[in-house]
Amino acid sequence: MTTISSRSCSRSHEPIRIGPFSLHLAFEDGSLTGIGAVNFHNTPLRSALLPWTFYAESETGVRFSRFDLSGVEQKNGSDVTICFRSNGEWLPRIQETDAMGEARIRPRRAQKTEATFRWNFRLIRERVFENEYVGLAMQLDVSSPGNPLHWIIEDATWEIGGEAGGATLIQQDVSTIDLEQRVREDSEFSTVEKFHTDGWGGSYPMDMLPRAAGAAICDFQTKDNLALCLFAERPSLTRARLDKFAGENLIHYTDRAYFPLTENARPPERKLLVYRHPAPLRQHEWRNLWLDCFCEVRRRILAPFGFEPELPRPSLHAHLWDEELKLLGKDWMAPLRDALPAYRKLGYKQIFTHGVWESVTSDPSPPSGPGNICCPYLFRFADAFGGADSIRRLTAAAAAENMDVYQWFSFHLSRHAPVWKEHPDWVMKESGGEPWDASYCTLWSGRFRSAYGEWIRDMVEAACGESALTGIFWDSYQNMGIDCVDWSAPDKAPQADEIWRFQARLQRLGIGQRCEIVTIFGVSAVSMYGFEHDKFRRRLWSDTVRNDDFFALLDTSPGFFTDDCAFVPGRIDPQMYFRLAAHRVVPFIGVRPWKNLLPPNPARQDPLVPGGDLAADYAAVNRLYNEALPHMKRLRLVEGGTHTLWLDEQNRPSALWIFQPVQIKHHGRARELAGGRIIVTDGRLDAAPGEVWLLQENQTS
């Protein structure tokens, strides 16, 4: 092992070399500020303008943000450790707050404090499907005696070529930027969670979304012939954000990792993978690289929990709100149950409803203030709305039609739930000591790592078993579950891993998962889009249509904020539904089988039959999708976007979804699903829009 002193590093302009990577340390007035330029061979991967650095705070009233280099340890040219220390500086305002909502104040201390940092870099070569990537595995270790930490911020900018302009970013998340975001020098965007609203002027529920629960699981960037991918295989609770400011030619990447309180912090290892193509990448090529990276990172994150990716199926949302439920009472499920055979014939495989739990809605003497069916007291089906017997009859009827029923669940309960009085220590607390309510003011989240976790896990499993449920829809998945930090516990720990382990256990019990956020732990079933005249939305649907970046919605079931029905001509019509299904994206469709509850304006409500007058056309797509899905293992996009090509488990061409007239090179057997035609081609397959083909042998392009 070679050790380079701090003096030689600070005076020398020689970079640290790790295989094809060169890292330039950055200094200001003799102090280390982080890493400046990072090059891959001769190509910059980031600008040197702002250093790649860390920031940490301790609730003792100390922050660590200025560093002095101790030395650089290098072993065999492939492993490097940058060693630095930080003298703790006074942090007067800590994160905990008093009863007035003001930050608590810590006085200065006479005793000097110091933290030591070891930033480890390991050269890695990894294969993602058929492509070879070179990269760095990066692990930080921090020792801060007397000043324990439970979160660390890593802040960097990444710009292939040394500047942001000309880059393309791809991310599957719930933010408002494009799924495939083109970057100009004067671009301005952020992945902060944002709702565009006319009434509020814009609302920001969560400043930094959690990885795998709103934020992307990997950060992908491409330019010219390079692509890079940044990710953590064990992210736990890591809140993340990307930012681009109009006055800067930089792209900011900020990650805040949480962990149990410790004087020896080790946030998740992160990886940087770089791919170099023989020529400038074309759009379909970089999109295929992202698809592969996304699927591989997903596999690595899910593997430790034993969770398998879940695929979207044609699905319906059918439930009523409070006043309608009270009007119908115990028999409200009967029309839904009676409609299931028709839904099965239309090709739907899943239906979401709300049971309804013992809650504010079923309470004969409900508490004053806001509340509805999403404010449960217990996960026990309310007798006022048919009880467990009614839901059992629904699930039995669904099973007879080969359909799954997904029931609403949550990690929170109503603030008026009796359990909080019986076990006040189970209430999750915010940093100021108030109950964790995500500003809903009606709901409280529980401490999943306390006895509450076992209690609610047992209750959820019992409810599913009693009613033969085969699916769960998790409400407020990120803001009342994954994002929670147990500030009142001695270790101030996050609970994301515990929730993911529970979801894996449910999956092994045969219970599918759908989540009200963009996630890989189940199918993302969240309203992401609105249309031009809608007053409330995240993304604008027309942007995704213009960019043709449906591929980045892979394996999701997106919903739509709209006052009108989304599944009509000119919106998500059958042709668009077909195009989405071709990318393994299946939006959920609303339906209202309650004939005696027809609204005065049917155009503003879900129809009696899914798809209304176009029900048969949506059904035709469902049937194509259901038959093709077993053959759709790996998505390949093609130049020109004439069709999607799906490969099987052995990476052989197996399915085609056609958007434009096209001639496809193929030798072998092909079956067109809608008409049932079977042909054996001698080298050319003529395909028309709206067709889906299953292929056998030998060669397709």
C-alpha cells in the first residue's frame, strides 16, 4: 500500500488515478473542499467548479463541513482511500424543535471536537446484460467521537464533458421534470416533489423524495458516446434531488442518507458506472442502456429483501366515498361483485376497492374535524359496510373470474384511533416531538421499528387471511411510511428497510403490492399526470406524448389528476392505451358499477363500464397484453420508433408491438395475436399498426 502525505497532495496538481479514472482533489486556502474534476480517460465526467463533498450535523450542536487532508492511501492502483478530518464547528440551530416550532439552540462548547473521514474508492468492472461498464464503488466511513450522526449529505455535480449543456437525463420518478430530460446550458428544473395548482400557486409536499419511493433508484446521464449511472444497491432511506439552475452550466445531485444514530457512521455504498460506446449514441441506444441499468439496479436493490418485481396488469379502480357509502350501507359491494364477470370478459385482471375499515366513516359518533374512509381506526372491516363477510364474497367472486382484489391499507391510522391512547409510545414523532402527520392533520403514523410494527403487521396479515385478499394498495406510501425517521427513539433510525422486509413477506404469502408513489416495491399506482386545463397535476401528459418517453414508465400503472374522464378520445384513448401496453405500462381505469348513483354529469365521473363507449377497444388491448405478457421479458426500442421489440429469458426476439407500417427481418414462425394468423417467413415480416406478433426462431431486427 502506498501512502501519500497531505502536504504532497495539497502542493501537487497530480490527480489520484484509479484505472481509467482520475480524481483531482480540490482545495481552498489550504483546506480540502472535496473532489474537483473527475475524468474517465480524457473525458471529464464533472465540472471542477463546485467540489464533490459531504456535510454532516450532530444534534450535539456540531457540524462537519470544513476539512483538512490527512493523506491518500492507494493499494495496487485500484483501491484508494482519501483520509481527511474535520474540526467540528458550532451549530447553534439543530433539527429538533421546541413546542413553539422553533429550532432548539445548542450553546458553544469549550472542548474541541473532531471527526475523521475515510472515503474509499474501489475500481469495479461490471456487466449489465451484454454491455461492459467500468466504474467506482464509493464508501464513506466517519468517526465522530462524542458527536453521533444519523444522516449525511453527499453533494456533487455531474456533467459529461465538463458542462451540463447537451446532456440527457432519464429517471423514473414522481417529480415534474421530463422522464427523459434534455439539458441546455440555460435549462432550469428540479426533481423536488411539486404539485402545479392554480389555487395555491404551486405546492411542495416533499423537498427531497426517498429513493425507491418517489425519487429514481438510479441517476442516468448520457452525452455523445458516454453514459453514466449512479446508484446505491442498499439505499435504505436516502432522500435525493436533482437541480439545474439557469445561470449555471451544472447539474446538482444531492443525496441525504439516514441511518441509526452512531459515532461510526457508514452510509450506503454508492456506485458510479460508465459505459463508452464505439460511436455517438443514438436515442434508441441510450434509451436501451437506461432500460438495462434500471432493471439491473432494481434487481440488486430488491434481492436482499427477497422481493420480486411485480408487473402491471389491466386493472380497475372501483370504490365509493363517504356519503355514497352511507347511502348504500352494507350492500354497497353487491353491484361491484355482480359486475366482475363482465370485467373478466373485458380482460381486466385486478380491481382496487376500499373495504371499508372501522374508521371515522363507520363511527356512529365521529370526531369533529376532517376525516374520511382513509382515516382508519383498525384494519378490521366495518360491519356498517358489510364487514368481513362482504369482502370475502367479493374476493371469492373475483377468484372465480381469475381476478385479484386489491384493498386499501396504510402504515398510518386516524389520529383518533384508540391504539394511540393505549400505546402513546407507538406514535411516530417528528423532530419537534409532534406526531408524524405529513401535514394531513388527520392521520398519525406509527413507529414501525417498535412494538407497533409487529402489531400492525399481524393485523394486516390477519385481515388479508380472513378476507382472502390477494392484493394491497398502500396509501401515502412514502410520506407516512418510507420517509419516516424515528426522532423520538434513542437511535433516531429510519424504517424503510423494515417496511420493505414486510412487503417481501406479504409477497411470499401471495399478496401483491401496489403503491401510491413511484417505487420498485410493487407496481407504482399513483396519479402522476394532468391535462392542460386541469388545475392540479404533477407532470403534464402532453409533455410525455411529445417526448415519446413512455419507455421510462416501465412496469408502472400511472393515474391522472383530472376533473373529467381520462379514458376518452384525444387523451388515453385505446390507441394510446395500446402504445403504453407495448412498453409494459398499464394505467388503471376508473369504473362505477352503481347504476343508482349515476351523477348528474356523467362526463365528469367514471363510467358504468370501463372505457365507456370504447370499452370493447380497451378490452382488445387487454387481451393482447395478457397473451403477450409471458413473452415480454426485456424491452428493446428500435430506431425510428416503429415498434417495440421484446426479448425472452434467453434474449431471443419473442414479441412485437407495431405502431407504424414496418418490414421486420425475421426468419421463422410468427403469430399475429388479434387475428390468429400464423406465418413462416423467409426473411421479412410485414406488420401493420395495432398488431402484436409472437415470434419463434431465428433472427429478428
